[in-house]
Amino acid sequence: MTKVLVSDPIDHAGIDILSQVSQVDQRLGLSSNQLKEIIGDYEALMIRSGTQVNSEIIEAGVNLKIIGRAGVGVDNVDVPAATKRGVIVVNSPGGNTIAAAEHALALLLSLSRNIPQAHLSTISGKWDRKKFVGNELYKKILGVVGLGKIGSHVAKVANAMGMDVMAFDPFVSAERALQMQVRLSSIDDLFKEADFITLHLPRTSETENLVDAKLLSSMKQNARLVNCARGGIIDETALAEALNSNVIGGAALDVYSQEPLKNDSPLLNVKNNLILTPHLGASTAEAQQNVAIDVAEQIRDVLLGLPARSAVNIPGLSAEIMDSLKPHLQLAESLGLLASQVSGGQIQKIEVKLQGEFSQHPSQPLVIATLKGLLSSALGNRINYVNASLEAQGRGISVEEVKDEASPDFPGGSLQLRTFADKGTNSVTGTVLADGELRISSIDEFPINVSPSRYMLFTRHRDMPGIIGKLGSLLGTHNVNIAAMQVGRRIVRGEAVMVLSIDDPIPSELLTSILAVEGINQAHAVTF
Ligand SMILES: NC(=O)c1ccc[n+]([C@@H]2O[C@H](COP(=O)([O-])OP(=O)(O)OC[C@H]3O[C@@H](n4cnc5c(N)ncnc54)[C@H](O)[C@@H]3O)[C@@H](O)[C@H]2O)c1
Ligand SMILES: O=C(O)[C@H](O)COP(=O)(O)O
């Protein structure tokens, strides 16, 4: 039975799903060293933002197949290290959208009406109705930075509350903004004009300290800032200074450059106009149930050998694509595997040509499947859809994709793989028949028509009498049974290919004997 380690608090709905297929161990509060020590026993790790999954932990996870992040941000996972090791990283892109958006709105309202401060004052026995006079959000300008899933929901609610919403998001079109009744602007104009600003963008090398002293000083003096996205997007020292010197009206933060917030953080010296929450954006019962179910289902599927729907490190390969292109991906993988066994020498480049109907399919998944097949004879089950491109790059194999809409050969089109190696160029072509069956339709431009089978023998030889008989009796002598045979040639008595489907593997001494037969130029034992 597979084993799943859960190292952060996860809703029981997720644990229930995983328990149906796996042993689930919930070990909260592990140190990094403790996690490193035990991770080798597990096929899957399920986390939230509390567990840092660095490259050492990933290396120690020798059985790890999948890391499931029950939430959106995967910045606590070393995704490149996971990709290199072929470990799938999945998240729940939409499970906590509403929770995070509502938390940002709650912080906006708390800031505008001084709710936490008024609460503290009231429970201390005071009745101060003058000190806590606030502002309405109605008719105020809201600046949304990052108009993705969360930012859009905040914008929608803010519009309904009568706010005038502007946004900065370099990846959102003017049409989309118009649909949302949001006007797009530059970040500089947004910070100058807005009465309230809310951040909903990821933390990346580009957005780190994006909100710095300069941007803060351009804000209106009474303007207020909310960050419910990621710590590190705001320069916290600059923010503390801006608040203490009344450069801006107030701020509310849910996320910090270092979490948990450190005792020496400059933010803790700010008085009055700052509201802090401990990364609570996704902490609603509903969101926790959503993300736990979403991610647990994906972990369960991957452990059962099925695709994951939200893998962050399998580009272009959603579960829908994997399902709809299943036989096409199988063909691509088979051609890659075949090419790796018949091409001579070190492959430096491959050309993946999508012909006819095939050119209508997305090429990226087919290229990844081809590379997976190509590298699997060398790397076995260490290669998968996650790391195939990276492994190929690491071996200096470049990839060219070609689309050729005209394919006279097959109604369903065909896929051709050409390999360019130091010892020459080879090509293999295949198709998917209407019933989903795979066919190899040519090898090195010689036409054939065979289905890939577990063991096969491919030869290049001179088309001459007696050669087939000699080969047959050699196989017979070694007790290798022939299931099917086909010959392909372009001209009579010229060069030809022979393809045999056999029931048994070919021992190396038999291959040597085959190569010694007069007229046989090449012989390749192929295993699918
Ligand atoms: N506080 C919490 O508990 C909590 C909960 C959920 C999500 N989050 C965080 O909220 C953020 C937004 O999440 P989402 O689900 O809406 O993501 P999303 O991917 O749907 O949206 C992010 C948006 O940011 C935009 N963007 C990227 N770089 C930008 C830049 N330099 N300037 C402006 N915009 C930029 C993108 O185009 C995208 O539209 C993420 O950082 C996520 O980790 C926090
Ligand atoms: O990225 C996220 O989903 C949020 O930051 C929530 O993080 P959490 O699951 O640790 O609450």
C-alpha cells in the first residue's frame, strides 16, 4: 500500500479521500531535519504554506511521486528541484479564491472603519465615538494590483459596493477589464490616484519589493493599502516608516516576508494605523474543505497512475488533454522508444513532425511524450512527463516541431520522429487508427504497417533470396518464436527493412549471429 505524509493541518475531507487508497500519516510540526529523515518512506506529501519543501527534502524523497499543496501558492516548494526529480507538484488554483478575496475585503472595511482599534478600546472599558470616525468605501477609488482570480472577485464586490475600480495587471486585456467594469492603468497612476489599494499578484523576482518607499510616497496621504497576496511584495521597513510618519493613511497585512512574523519585524513598532492577521486569507471552513478535496483527489489519482488536473510542473498537459489524446500520446511515446533503439550513436536533435490531422492537436504534449519514450530506455521509470523536457535539455538534445497539414497517408494523420545523431539520421512514423490502435507506418522512409508489440526485431538488409529463411532458422535455433513478420522495400533487390514481432527477447549472442548473416547491415532488438 502506498503511503502519504500530511505535514500541515488539512481538512478531514481530504484525509478521507486519501485513506481509501493509501496509508495516511499526519505528522504536524515536523522540523526540516525530521521531515528529511522520514520522507523517503512516502510516495506523496500533502502540505499547506507551513512546510518548506526544499531541494534536500526532495532529494531525500526517493519514493516521492507527488507533492500536493492544499492551496494556491507553491512558493514554499522548490518546484525546479521537484521537476528535475520527476516529482509532480499540484495545487488547488481556485479552492480558496473566495476566502482570500473576502479576507481582503474584510481588511479594507476594517481599515476604513477602524474596527480592530475600536474593539480594543471598547473592551478596555472606553466609549470613544469620536476617535474612530472612518470613511466610506462608496464612491472611493479602489486600485487592484493583479486582476486574476482573487483580484477579479474583489473588483466585482467593490463595484457592487459603489467603488470606482482601477487595476494594474500587465497580463489582462482591455476587453477583459472592460467586461469587469475596471479601468486599467499603470502602477504609478494607480498608486497616485487610489484611495484604497489591494494587492493580488504572485511574489516573483519581478514583484519582490515592488511596493517600495518611492511608490508608497506617491500615495495619497489618507490612502490605505491591503496585502493579502504574498509577503515580500511590500518593502516592510519602508511601509513601517511610511505609516509612522503618516505618509499614508493605513495598511492591513495578512502575509509577511518571513512567516511566522518575527519579533524584531519593523511592523511590530507601528502604532494605530496598521492591522495584521496571521496569513488567514484561506482560513475558512469552506475553502479548507475545497482545497483538501481538490488536492487529495489529485494525489489519489496520481498514486493510481492517472493524470493530475492541476499540476504546476507539467506544462500544457492537463488531465483533459491527457485523456483526449491518450492514444496519440502512446504513439508518440512508442515512436520515441523505437527511435532510441534503432538510431545509431548519441542523439543531438529530434524533429517531431505532426502531419495531417495530427497538426490539429497541441504539439507540446506530443513532444513531451516523444521525449519520455526516447529517454526511457536510458532512464527507465526515472523519466516521466514532468522531467522529460528538462532531462532532454540536460543531455543537449534540441527539439524542433514541424506542422504539416497535408498528409496523404492516413485519415487520422501521422506523427513522424526524426533523430539526428552523431552517426546519422533515422526516422520513424506512426498513426492512430480509427479504433485507437497504434501503427508504425514507416521506418527510415521504408513503408511498413505493424503494431508495436513487447519484443520486436528490426533489420536493414539487402533484398535478396534466402535472407528471410536464414533469419527464421537462426531465431528457431535460439527458441525465439515469431508472431508476425513484414518486409518493406523501395526497389526490388535494393535495400529493405524487415520487422518481426516476436514472443521472446533476443539474447545478445543471437543478435551478433544475425548481424553476421550475409546481406544484413543492421539489426536492432527493440523492447516496448
Ligand atoms: N492570503 C492568503 O491566504 C492567500 C490565499 C490564496 C491566494 N493567495 C495569494 O494571492 C495571490 C493571487 O492569487 P490568485 O489565485 O488570484 O492568482 P491568479 O494567478 O489568478 O492571479 C494573479 C494575477 O497577478 C497578475 N500579475 C502577475 N505579475 C504581475 C505584476 N508584476 N503586476 C501586476 N499583476 C501581476 C497575473 O497576471 C494574474 O492576473 C497569489 O500570490 C496567491 O498566492 C493568498
Ligand atoms: O497560497 C495560498 O493558498 C494561501 O496563501 C493559503 O495558504 P495556507 O494554506 O497556508 O493557509
